[in-house]
Amino acid sequence: MARGKKPTRRQKIAMQAAGCSLEVWLIRKAPGNEIHLIHRYTSLVKVIPA
């Protein structure tokens, strides 16, 4: 499983717009115009637009 990283400022804005909590979602990868998030506790993966 990929290790999550802390989001950048621009990624935080996109996460808030998508309704994701900044405390429990980490960045898995950010290819192109989407962001792949991973939940800190359950390892659930979510894809949001960047």
C-alpha cells in the first residue's frame, strides 16, 4: 500500500471543495488534473478533481 503524504496548499483547497476532511485524508498521488486520496485509518481510496 502506498504511504500517504501531507497535502499542499492547493490540494487542501481542492479537498475542502470536495468535502473531504483535512485531518483524515492524505495524498496518495496527484497525476494531472485529479488527486487520489487515501483515508488515514481505513485505507479507503477516493479520487477528486484537482
